[in-house]
Amino acid sequence: MKILFQLFIASILLTSCSQQKARKPISQTNGSFIKESIERNKELIAGEEKLIDSIIKQDTLKEYIASSKGYWYKYETKINEESILPKKGDIAYFDYQIHDINNKVIYSKEDLKPQKYVVDKQNIMMGLRDGIKLMKKGETITFLFPSHMAFGYHGDDNEINPNEPLICTVNLIDLQQENSNK
């Protein structure tokens, strides 16, 4: 019995220590999916930028500013006096309205209610996160966001479709600096 047990242990050790060959992958990829995805995204962004460009060209009464983040905006109400801009940790009180690219209301100010946003410490739409930091208290700005700065490839699971560029008009009602909160 003792010899059988020792043989059993020895056979386990020998088979577990033997050279095993690595298995070959079942499927191999050549990176074409990623390349195709990049091309689809480039085409999508180019199409959205073309739509936004046509809106800007039609609105001859306002001057649009191109942001470094890939969206455009115009001032509806501009404050010319020297004033503070929102920075990380400040609390921004604002209301806004969302339109589709054809200027049809998706969400009204009443639907969205006034917002309280702790700058860069809460999760909101990427374009708004950046755009609010350009605003002074009392200003109203209309932003033209390509879908990647709005709700992206997912939409909002309600009224905003996937890959939908948006027009957002934002009014910064009040701004409370972080150091005054403490």
C-alpha cells in the first residue's frame, strides 16, 4: 500500500513537471476592427462638424468661437466686466436647455430644473463640464456640441439618441467660490 502511494505521488510529480507545449490561439486578429472603428469615428465627426458648420454659417448675427476641446459656442448674454470664472471645487448654479441639431427642444429648462454643479467634482456631460468654466455669473452661452462632447455613442437612454450632436443653451445663475463654502 505504501509503495503504491509513493508510485502515485511520483507519477503526479513527473507528469506535472513535464514540458507542456503552449496552446495556439483559436483565432488571430490583424487589428482591422480597430482600424475600421477609427475610420467610422473620423467619418462621424467629419459629418457632425459639417452640420455644425452649416448652422454657424446660417447664423450671421452672432460670432461663434471654436473651443480647443472640439465644440463651438456663441454668447447670448455676455458680461464685459472683470469677473471670476468657475474653477475646480466652486459651485456653479445654472439652468440649461437641450436642442437637437435641428433646434428642436429635447429637454426644456423646466424639464432639467436649475442645476447645482461642483466644478470638476461631479459627473455631467463632457461639453458642459468644460463650457461652464468659460462662463461668468449672469452670462448665457449657446454651445454646439458634437456627439463625442455630448452623450456619445450611448445617448442618454431616453430622448437623446446615440451619436447625436446637441445644442445647449446655458445660463450661469450664480457662482460660489470653493473657499467661501468652508
